[in-house]
Amino acid sequence: MQMRWRAFSSEISVQANKTIVMRTVCAAALLALLAPAAHAQSGTTVNLNTIQVDASKQADQSADTDGYVAKRSTAATKTNTPWIETPQSVSTVTGDQMRDQNPATFAETVRYSAGVKGETFGSDYRNDWFLLRGFTSQNEAIFLDGMQLFYTSYASWKLHPYALDRIDVLLGPSASLYSGGSPGGVINATSKKPPMTPQHEIEVGVNNYGNRYVGFDIGGPLAIAADHGKFYYRLTGWAQAGDTQVDYTKNEVYFINPALTWKPNLDTTVTLLASVMRTNANGLNFLPYEGTVTAAPYGRIATSTFTGEPSNDKYRRDQQMVGYQFETALSDSVTFRQNARYAHVKVFGSQVYGAGYATTAAAANLARANYWDSPNANLVNLDNQLEYKFNTGPLSHTALAGADLKYYTIDDYGVFAGATPINLINPVYTSTPLASGAPFQDYHLTQRTGGVYGQDQIKLGRVMVTLGGRYDSVRTENDNHIGADQNRTDGRFSGRAAISYLLPGGVAPYLVYSTSYNPVIGTNSVTKELLEPETGRQFEAGVKVEPTWFNGHFSAAYFDLARRNVLTTDPSNPQLSTQTGAVKSRGWEFEAVSTPLPGLKLKAAYTIYDMATTEDLNPANIGKMPTGVPEQFGSVWADYTLQSGTLAGFGFGGGVRYVGASWADTANAMPVPDYTLVDATVHYEIRGWRAAINVTNLFDKIYVASCSSPTACYYGDRMRTTASLAYRW
């Protein structure tokens, strides 16, 4: 381990020394750190004990929210930009919305947002799955505090809603600022950071499956009497254990997140963030189409049926993260930021899973396979930004220059084997050891990415133009222990050009053209070479409305998005993939969010699109919709809390979610029906106490969330009732 760490450190050092841009940025960082000393030497004396937090400087985007309404965002531009001036679709899930809805997983937080569909595989607590504008995006689209949580194989990362302050979903290609993102967009989660004033909270809860939790969130200023600035802390923790709707399936989550902020002066902030997390769950049922979507001769499979083996099935993830965020104002118009994070994840997953009927559906015997995998991954991100505000004649500019590095390495070893069938009517479980035999994968893979980017947000009266570009250089090396070693180097330019016009009354139509670039890890089954990067391009036209007299905003957008070098199934071997595919997605998105009255919070969203495969090795797939992608989905949510009277503090709310039909096969001959679900909540707050009951799927509707193939369908959540009690002081 020590030798690997030294090699890892050496590789990073070599990369940095070879990058001229990084030298320049590091010099700027050094200048920023020396700036306070330079001020002192020039004759200015600062008593750091008397520093008070300047809200206008310290307030981040999370402070500009009211209920469910986020008035500003950094997701689309990496600068603190008003929502109406952001020329791209952005959907935000605020802390208030998460508190009201009490989502159990990160994927559940976006249930009421436009353009993004979580819970792709139904009720699965191992991972968080997402579709962005119809494209599978969980591997590359999830970012935490502006830095990517990339993963491949099964070495996924886990985020929990209780650890987050807000979530911004940026829709459409965003590679001009973010390296390796999905063409469908970026999901950026913001960590809870130390508050400027004391806050303390403890919360306990339990649901109808006996899954219980306790969480705590405390923080505020630290009383340190010394001339070295102001310190603030935050400590967030969570412990959860218990069962789920499927027999022999658990959901356990444990994490502790410490954070510390140091303000040495009015212009500089340093925040240290760390996280240690463990999750335990079980594999997802892979159920046949006949017996879930349609009735089999024996009827339908019960949603509680477990098709694995209790002695074999397990999924454990251990992840650790540590990093920092540094920001300093070099002058009134120049700001430097540097964000960095090291993350490590180790996963062990073993599962006996379904592979279709062993003979006929009438016999109800499910064929199964035995599989285990143990990936171990490290991820380092370093992002440097220099923001400069200036004027050239009548034009005002907010310019951004940046350089970032990403280093990813993974060791992966996995084995497949056969397993005995199980009867779906009367399952009998037997002791089943881990799969044995030759591994199907055994490698050590390294990917290094370096990028430089620039952006200029230009204003001329009511006209706003955003121009941005980025160049990425990617080196992938695969030390393959069961085959030939491979490597490849790629480079690509990505860009964005947008224009919007701010009409009187808070109406802003906009146009934007953007491209994406995503390095893909894997091997082409036809050429036996490492996969080429995916690319995308999009045209988007929309309008944003944010009346000055109304606390809320509305948006509508039309998009035309194409994705190339998409992985497709090898017709000669369904277990392998090749890369000759292309998919096009066109559609509309609508979202409205408002807090029109004190205590009343509203959100509504609707998405409809037409996706089609335009290139594929199998000509029969051309013009067809990909599997598991609903053609439309929409939602409405409202929450109201009484503001006065004897019942002041009592609140209630609810929502309706509609998910349209999808397909279980690439030929689009096996439809998966649409479904409508109702959620509800009731809560009461008094003297720091908050009691709440949240119900998901109020009428306990049984439905199939999606199918990725005729032998792999997934039930969605049954009714889940969670009772919680929190105390704040």
C-alpha cells in the first residue's frame, strides 16, 4: 500500500510539473496566501479577533433560497449567477424541500424535478441511478461540491440527503466547465458546511419495515481567543439499520462528516471537509417480464420475494473522502478559488441473481447465476479557478479561467458462475458459496485527465452572452492481468455559446449550443481496444420567468440532443458491448417553483421527450426507444404550514408523480405500463420540536418501475411510512 501511494504521489507530481497552466495557477494561489501579509507590510494593521462575518462576501448560493425557490446557482457557470441570467435549464432541490419530503436515498431527492429521473431500477438501496434527458448518467454525472464522483465497474459512491445542503441539476452538455460529464447533464450536490451561527439538531425515525435511524447535525462558531481569525465547525452523522420491502434485504447506512471553516480575514475562507461512510445492502431482484409486467400462468411474483441466496448475497461499501475549498479575493474584481478532494472506495458485492425462466414460465423456476466482484478505487480532484470582473466600454464581463486535474485508479477482480434455479412460488434457499473459477475481469486501470477552461459572461444592457470552451487531455492505462495491457491518449475541445435577453417584468428567453466529451472506460468487444470517448452536441431554446413581485420562477425549454459512441450490445455475444451506437433525444421540459404565501411551498414539473437509436450494429434497433426510459414524466407537490392561531406550526403536504410507459426490449414490442403515485406528509413544529409522518406511495400501488431486458424487471417502492421526531436548539 505504501509503495502504491508513493507511486500515486509521483504520478501526480509528474503530471503537475508537465502542466504549464498548473504552474501559473499555483503561483496565483501562493500570491493569494501571501496577500494578507502583503497588506500588513504595507502599513495596514488588522486585528483578526474583531473580524465579523460579512454576509455579502460569505453568503453562498444556499443563502439565496426561500422555501423551494433558489434564486442563484453556481452549477451552470461556476460563478454565483442569478437563476434568470443562467442560459440553461437548472432544477434545484433545496434543503427545505428535502426536509419536507424526507427522501430515503439520494436518488429520491429528484422525484419532483424536471429532466431527471431517479430510481431507474426501482427499489434498490445499493446505488443511486439516474436518467438525464433520457440518458443513463450515474457513472459520470454525479458531482459533489463541483468535483466529479466518477466511477466504473461497481466501485460506486454513495451520497445521503441528510449530509447535503442542496442539489442542483444542470441539464444538457456541460463539458465546457466540467470534465467527463454526461451529455444529459450534471447533478451537483452541495455538502453541509459550517454555519456562521450556532445550530444543533438530533433526529430519530422509523418506517413500517422496521428500518430505523438516528441523525445529528451540530455546528457554529468556535470560541478561540487568539489573533488568527475566526473558526466555525460542523459535525453531521447518521446511523441507520433495518429491513426493506424485499425479504432478506436490508438497508444500513452509517456516516460521520466533520467540517471546519477558517476565516483569517474578510477576504479569505478555507473550509476543510471530510467524510467516512459505510453502507450494507443486498442485491436487486432481476425478475422476468412475464410474472411482473404481465401475469404468468401462476400469476404475478410477490414484491417481497427474494430471488437470491441469504447465505451469499451481500453488498458492502466503505468510502472515505477528505478535501478543502479555498477562496480569496485578490482585489475587488479578482477572486481565486481552489477546490481539492481525495476519495477512496472499496466495495464487495456478491449475488445470486435471476436470468429468466429455466424452462417455461408455467414451471415458475427462475434460472440464476452466481457472481461476486471486489473493486477498490481512488479518485483525486483538483480544480483551480480565477474569476475577474471588468468592463470594456459598455460591456461588463465576468471572466473565468481554470485548470483542473483528475486522477482515477481502480483494482477490480470479479467472478461469474452458475447457480441452481429457484421456484418463484415456493422459494427454497440453500447454502451457496461464493462463485469460484477463472475471473471474468482482473485489472489495474489508471486514468489521468487534465483540462484548461475559460468562460466569459458578457452583459450589454439587457443582452447577456455566455461563451465558454475547454480542452481535455486524457490518458488511460489498463494493466490487464488476464489479457493484453492497453493504453490510449485522447484529447478534445468542448464549448458552449449562449445568448439571453432580459425583458421587462422578469422574462428571459435564451438560446444555447453546447457540446460534451466523456472518456469511457472499457474494452470494445469487436476491436478488442479501449473504448473511444463519447461525444454529444445539443441545441436548447427556452424561456425563464421570474417576476419581481412574485416569490417564484417558471421555466420552459426545448432541447435537441445527440450522443455518439454509445455502447451497444454485440449481436454475436449479448454479454459483451461494442461502440458503434448513436442516440438522439428531443423534448420539452417545464418547471414551476414558488413560495407565494408565508408557509406555502409549491413545485411542479413535466418532461416529455422522443428518444431514438440512430446507429446500431443491429439494424432492427434503428429508430427504436432505448429500454427502461419513460417517454414522459411529471409531478406536483405542495406543502403548507399554518403561521398563526392555536395550530401555528402544524403543516401538511402531498404530491402526485406520474411516470409514462417505457419498453422492456430493444425491439419495442414489450411495453412497461405507466403509473401514478401519491405521496403525503403531515408535520408539527413547536418550541424546537418537529414531529412528522411521510408516506411514499400512499395507496400502496404495485408497479414495475422499469425493465432493462425481458429477463430483468424491477418493482418500485410499495407504501413506505416514516415517522420522525427532531429537536433543534
